[in-house]
Amino acid sequence: MTAPAPAPAPLDHCPLKETPSIAQACAITFLGNASNNLQQDAFFFLDNWYQEDLGVMAVTPVALPFSLAVSDGVASSNHSQHCSKAVVKAVRRLWVNQKSITSEVIHQLINQTKHSSKRHGAAATLAMVTCELKGDGTIKATIMHVGDSRVYWLPKGTSQWQCLTRDHNLLNELIDQRAQEQGSQAKFADYNREGMAGSLYSITECFALTADDSYTSSEAPKGSSCNIKVNSGDCILVCTDGIHDLVPSGHWQLVNDETDLQAWLISLKNQVYNSDGNAYDNGTAILVRFD
């Protein structure tokens, strides 16, 4: 019988990895003005998982390899906080045991526990980045996501955050379909559009909890992944849609060597609350800057 996963550590618990560190990381999470008054975001930070109404980490030095992830419970269910928590607990289990982290394996793990019937169909997204040192001395970042939580990249010296993930939603599927009908290839800039009708943002891929053994015959969500080479001075942000929906990346501040990462995230949270949407959703963001 598998031992239960440990309870999440408090947000002031920031264990240091073995030196030398190669980056600094910080995370923030908040309930926002969610209409259901539930925190349905959860996240994995280096070696533990968290689900808190409000908190900001201390800036933490990290060493290779490391992994960071966010999961957003889909608000169509008032029990989706259990799915997002199950997702980050699965990520932690796989990471600690040095197992490959894929959407298929996470799907299996989150449903090995028999959930109560009221949680059936509770759903969640995932966005994560895993960084490791390659044999040639370069740092490879592997980006994996399911749904509409996103990963952004700010290469050193550039003036614009770049989105690395294509949302799994109806709008982007229609863009792909139209491009195929025209015999062309959709450009990445065509995806993740802003200001469209809400129904077009319906998620087409997500994790979901089952109440019985039906998961053995259900299909795991199709995750997407890519790799980038990370250089000194680059930054990566992993966030839920409660961040990027209300404050598009073009309005984010830039980050340089002198930027206080904790203060930057607090400022981003304030932007979300001051936006037209007035923080109508939970928000979670993890920022990492490479030394």
C-alpha cells in the first residue's frame, strides 16, 4: 500500500538545493475574487507541493536539475481543487522518485485513488518546466503543458516575454483546422488570441478525476512539450490563466540582474487586482531567473 503523500509545507519553507545554484526562483499564489471563493490553483516548487489562499515565497537559490509546475482546477466543478492538488502531488511523486513526468503517467497516478462520486469529473490543467544540465555544459529546459496554463520565456536582453505554450482550447483548434483547409501551417503568433468570445476558450485537454475504475479505459489528456536552451540572464515564468488572462504578457515588467523577484511577483499580483477583470480568478505564478 502506497504511503500517503506528505502535507504541503508552509510557504516559508524554502529548502536550499545543493550548491552551486544556477538560478533564483520565487512563487506567488492568491485566491483572487473567485466567485466560488475557492482556491483551485496548486503548484509544485522544487521539492514540494502547495495549495494556499495567499502566499509569496522567499527568493530561493536552485541547482540543477529542478522542476516547477502550476495546476489550475477548472472552475466548472466546485471540486476541481482536488484535481489540481492531485496533479501536483503526482508531479512531486514522480520527481522525487526520478521518474519520467508525462501526462499519461500523471493521469494514471491521480486516478489510482478512488475518489468520491461528488468529485467525478473535477478537472485541472498543468504547465511545468524541468531544467537539466546537458553533457556539453548547456542547460536544457523541457516545457510540458496540458490545457491553458502557460510557460513564458524572457531571453536576456530582449524586450518582450515569449509564450512557449499553445493553449489546448477550441479557438486554437479552429485556427489549426482553418490553416489545414487552406493548405498552410498556422504561425505560433496566431494562437492564444485575446479578446475573443468566451466560449472559444473552452479547454479541449485537461486532467479529470474518476470515481471508479473507469480511468483504466479513459483516454489520458494529450500534453504538448518543447525544449529550449537556457542561457545566463534568461527568465522563465510558469503561470495559470488567472494571471495571463487579466494581464497579458505585453504588460509585464521586464526582469534584469537587479530585479527583486519577490517584489516583481507582488507587482504582477497587484496588476491582476487592478485590471478590468479585478482578479476574478485564482492566480499562481512561478518566476525563475538564471544566473
